[in-house]
Amino acid sequence: MAERLKRNLASAFDPGPDFPHRLWLSRTMAALDLEDRASRGRSGGVRPAWLTPAVAALLAVAIVATLVLVGRGLRSEQTTPGKVGPRSVATSKPIRVDPPTVLDCRTQCPDEAGKLHELPIALTYFSPNAIWGIFNSRSGGPSTIYRTHDGGQHWQAQANWSNPHSSTPSTTGDAAWSNPLEHMTVSADGREALFVTSWGDLGASIFYTKDGGAHWASYGLPLMAQPTWLCHDNLCYPGVDDFGLQAFFLNTHEGWVVSKGSVATTDDIFHTTDSGAHWSLLANVPIRPGFDLRHGQIEFHSSSAGLFVPDYTNDSSVARTVFSTVDGGATWQPRTLGDLPVKRIEIKPNVYVPIEAAIVGVKFFNDRDGVIETQSVTGCGTSGGQPTFCGYGPTYLYATSDGGRNWSAPRLTVAAPIDLVDAKDWIGTTMSGLVRTSDGGQTWQEVSVFGHAESFDFVDPLDGIAWSGYCVLHAVITYDGGMHWNELNLPYQQPPSLTCI
Amino acid sequence: MNTVRDTGAGGASPLGGIAAHSGVRMANLAEQELVAHAKAGDRKAYERLLELSTRTASRLAFAMLLDRSEAEDALQDAALRAWKRLSNLRPGSPFQPWFVAIVANQCREVRRGRWWQVVRVPEVTRAETIDEADWLEGEDLRRAVNQLPFDQRAAILLHFHLDMPVDDVAIALGISTGGVKKRINRALKRLRPAMALSEVKVNG
């Protein structure tokens, strides 16, 4: 049997002749020489280890760095925290920045585990210098909420709690399939903050402060069973019975939780208006094919109106389908978004596969304007007469300006993932680097050659953070729309002996 | 050094039998010499190490990414990354599983960040006529493997596709041999519908 498996694998994964290309090794060694020469030519100075500029842009770096210093000097005169007023974004030549090194301890550092101090859970960028961070203790100690008011120069511990799973690596990513909990909601004045976690002292819990972190309340979530660790595609997250736990907070007071229903064929949806101190059962929502509120993403943009995006990885028939509610989540109606401009793509001469749009995220900027982000998927065969999808295609966006009643035609976008700062200002990554748009995706401007980061979080078109990494978090902060990035100081230090790949 | 062979790819050493065993021992000694030289900055030694691991690593990269061009790029990025981190390779540790782990992680990064581009379904080797049933079967297998969690996918490809012993897979994935077997068994359970396999033995 093993031989048959080997044969089938060999056949299915045969790269064909001359692979890798016969010149691959010589090209690689040439690239290595080039890299070595470039690193020898680099100037000294303090620079994050994973930001290694290319030689060709050194001169531009020096010039623009001066401009940035001036800009930051001006910034320091601003004393009022919060959203910064409109500022022009520099449009000078993009700065090359080599990709950050994503450290992955999951496969390489089991022996080093004891040397790790803390694990990141979530970062929430609230205003240009105010950041909330939640970190687990790698050694099994408490989880802690930290806050900084000065862009990471100083961090203050706000609250902590025991966490039986604190030493398990988790994800800081924000993809639709990642943990829907473990996120922070902050009020506009920065005094109120609410954090939902799967692992509080009461089990799945809410931590809430209304005095800027001086005092915290802790409330349990209305669940029939406490979360357990679930792993999917090498990422672990808490859930009840597969993906089954959702939480969404519209603000620091009003939120919804969806959990497995007391009847197997329903989801229970609970609602709170007092930061989780009290919950009411809003409805038992029947599960039907392609619709299970625990499998996907929920987004409310008012107390009554919201959208649910089903998880297309479980069911390709729900591509381009969203469900909307106007009664706070008690009932949901399906809506199918417009067709993609292309129905199929040619993968080789005269061989076509279908292409479909799968929704990966929805975001509302207010109660009217919102955007749905899709990742198109390409067919790769059939099953039971229906096409199956396994490849990835370009990203399309749908926009609404009437609270989701009507959606625009799909608009092809060059970047993914995208951080949608507001209805017009978006920042995202392409294969060649970081790009931005100020007109809702009509035109894009290359900002910098920035390597892979799992997540961006911009509070306005200029100020943002980006991060990547699992057991070791690497985060950077920008004050000029992504042209320049500085390493973000975190409230703990990783031991220098840590070696990961 | 010419006796060094890519013992991780294809499994059966062309030296065969006792000679093969001896060859492997010589290979390990020679490999350690190469590693030592490479750590000291000897590019030729590093090139030779890459050469010895290219077949295994490239097959893994292709199996993970299903795109020849992307796989070559990932392989190159991994080679550059490994060169920079060569000092992290513990003395006496084999080069290939360590390098394969870097390739696997590089492929994972590519997969994470690839949603801006179309992933092409790989060319079918039978060029002129496509046997629909076979093509779909192969594609079904590719899809099934592709949908496995990373560690299970890596374990199944390293062990069954690249013929790496479980011990080496354990080194590459940074887990115990028991952990490797668990992942392989979990993966096989999920592959069975596609593979129509009732039982597959994991060879330690």
C-alpha cells in the first residue's frame, strides 16, 4: 500500500523534466555573491535586523530620512492624541526595504522554548502613539494586557490573568479563519477598552476597563462549553466543536457572541449592551447548508444591521454570498454579489478552469460605507459534476455606500492583503512591495518594497504598524504612510541566543 | 567528496547493500567537512552541499507550491537564508533535513502571501491527450495534500514522496519521531478517501 501511495504521490507531484532549471544552482550562488557584496556595502548604524536596505536605495534613504526627521519633529509638537489631521503623503521614489525575517519557532525551536519569554496574542493600534498589546507567558505564567502611550518606548502592564494555554503558540494574523476572539476594542477617547479572550480565569472571558486601565472587570461568556484548542493549517486557536465560537463588539459596550446551540441544528446568538456584564439570548438561528454563524465572519455596523460571511473553505457554493441582518442578528437573508468579469481562465493552451470569488473579509467604516474583500479561487477539477476550487486568483473588492443594501460591481485590486483605513485610503501588499490608494482603489502608488507581514493596522493614512511572526513577534511602526518603518519596541525582550528560522 | 550522494532523495542508494551503508557513513563524514568549510565561508563547499540536497529540496518545494517557477524562487530564497544562518546548524547535525526545513518554511511563506496571483495548475506530463479520469485523480490527490495542515503535509511529502526516514523528518520538522508518525497517520486518514487506501504502514 505504501508503494502505491508513493507512486501516486510521485505522479501527482512530478515537476517534470529539467527541474530545477540546470542553471538554478549557479544563479543561486550568483545571488548569494550579490547579497554578500550588498551587505558588505551597507552603512552602519542602528537598524532593525530584519530591515536590510538594498544598496541601490541608500542615497534615497538618506535624503528622505532627513525629511522624515523633520516630519517627526513636527509631530512631537502635537499634544492631542487621536486621529491626526490630513497631511500630504510623500510621493518621492519608493524606498527599498528587504523583507522582514519571519521567525518560525514552531518547527525549529522546541529546544529553545524555555528561553522564550512571552508570546504575542494581539496588537491593537489605537492612535499614532497608543498601542495595546496582549501577550502570553511562554513559561506558563499569566497573560498580560500592556499599553503604551509613546509608540512603544514605554509599556505599562494593565491587567493579567492565568492562562492554561499560554505556552501554546497562537496567531496574530487577522485572516477570516483565524481566531475570532482575542481582540481588543477601544473607545474613541481611549479610556474604555474591552478585550475578549478564550482563556480568562472564568474560561472564555471579557476584560473591561472604563478608566484607562486603572481598574478592570472580568465577565464570562454565555457558553454551554468552554473552548478547547483547535488547529487548522498549522495555526491553533480556541473554539468549541471545530470553529464554533464567534464574538463581535461594535464598541466597548455592545457585542454579540455566537456559540453552539442547545439544539444541534441551531446556533445561539447572545447580545450584550453593558460590556458583557449581562447577556440575553437573542435567537436560536437555524443552521442550513452553507450557513452556520459559527463558521465565518460576523460584522455589525450598527445595533441592528450586520453581515455574515460564510467560510467558503467548507463550501464553495457560498462564494460571493453574504448574509445580512437588520434585526440585530435574529434573522439572516442571503445576498449574492455580482459576477466576476471573467468566468474562466486559461491555464494552458485550450485548457480552462472556472474562477470564482470567495469572500475573505468585510469591513464597514461607518453605518453606510463598507467594503467586501474577496479572494478569487480557480477551479482545478470536478467532483460530483461540480467544479472544485483549489488555486488562488486576483483580489476583487465590492463596495457599498448604503449600509450593504446594494453593492458595486467587483473591482480588481492589485494588493492583498489590504488594510482598509477608511472608505478611500487603503494600504496593501503586492508581490513588489507596499502600495497605497487614496481614491478607493482607482489608482495605486508604490510606497516601499516591504516584505511579507501578516497584518497591517493603520489608524490613519500615515500612522500604522505591521507585524509578523508567531512565537517571536516582529513589529514595525511607520509615521509616514509606510515609506519608512522603525522596529516597534515591545514590552519584553527576547533572549539574544534565540535561534529560529 | 565525490562519493557523497543525495541519500535523502529516492531512498535507494546507487551504491547498494553494504557498500551503500559504507557510502552513507562516508557521506556523513564528508558532509560534516563540507559544513565546516561552508561555515568558515567557503562558497564552494556550500554550493556542494546545496547540490547534494537540491533534488530532495526541489521536489518538496514543487509539491508544496505546485508551481515550478515559484518553487525555484522559494528554493533560492531558502538557500540564501540557509547561508546566512549556517552558524545555527549544530555541529554533527545533518545538513539536508535542516535545509529541507528551511525550504518548507519558505514555501509556507510563499503560500501565505500568494493570493495576489493565479496559482497555475501544474502541467500534465502526458502532453498531447489528457486522460480525464487520471488527470482528475492526480488533481484530487494534489488538492487533498494541499489542504492538509502544514505539518501533516510536510510529514507526508517528506516521508512518502521524498523517502526521508522518519528520523530525518523529525529533525526537519523539529518534532519527535512519534510526533511524525502521528502526523503521518492523521494525514493518511484524511487522504484515504482520495487515495482509496485502506492501510498504509509508516516505516520508521
